[in-house]
Amino acid sequence: MKKIRYTLLFMSICIFMASCTKSENKYGLEIPEDVLTLVETYMDAYKLGTGEAIKYTHFENDFKKEAYLESGDKLFDYKIESAEKINDKLFTFTILVKTIQTGDYYLSVYNFVALIDNEWYFINGVGNIPQNLKSNIDESKYTYGV
């Protein structure tokens, strides 16, 4: 009888430990905390405007960077719909955003978080992903239809 109790106790402890080591976060996504922290930091900054959000954003060229800055857009609300690891240095997020530009409606957008020069950056759109990070990505999956 004691042997059964110890076995059950041991199994319970193992199950508890396994559940504690699960790598999901508050969104239920298996994404590194650094990456999610950056997404939340970017979104908080975007609520203040593009001038603040740009501090956390990577652009592949100055034209796109200036266009983003001059848009004057601000975030009202967002909801992360899904996230996916593309490779060790690149994650994609499908996010519903409500901004000055979208008005009362949520718009589904594709955003990315990439490790560039040992720092995580938020990326708006597949066209701003550095070429060297595009392994394992089907760009057509993240392109908006017209």
C-alpha cells in the first residue's frame, strides 16, 4: 500500500513539474518572452504615435521609415490572433489593430519580430525583413491581396 502511495505521489510531482516547465505564455503561444515583451513595448509606444513606435522598428530603407513616421498613425487597441516561429531569428504575428487610420474597425495585419545585430526589432510588413533572415518563409503568405 505504501509503495502505491509513493508511486502516486511521485507521478503527481512529475506531472506538476512538467506543467510548470511548459513554455507557453499568457497568450498561449510558444514564443520567447523577449519577443512578446518587444511586441507589447512596441504596441504601447504605437499608442503614443509613430514617433515613439519607430524606436523599436526596423525598416529596410529610409523611404519606408519616413512614410511610416509621417503617417501620424496611432494605435487604439490590438489583439494578437496568432504567432509562429519562422526560424530562430524571425517570428510572425497576425494582429488585429484598431488605429486612427482604421477608425472603428479592426484590421488584420502581419507583423514580424526579428533578431538583427543581437537585438529584437518589430517589423511592419514582409518587405522590411532583411534578406538574410528570410529562410523558411513563404512571403506570399504574408502579402495583402488587392
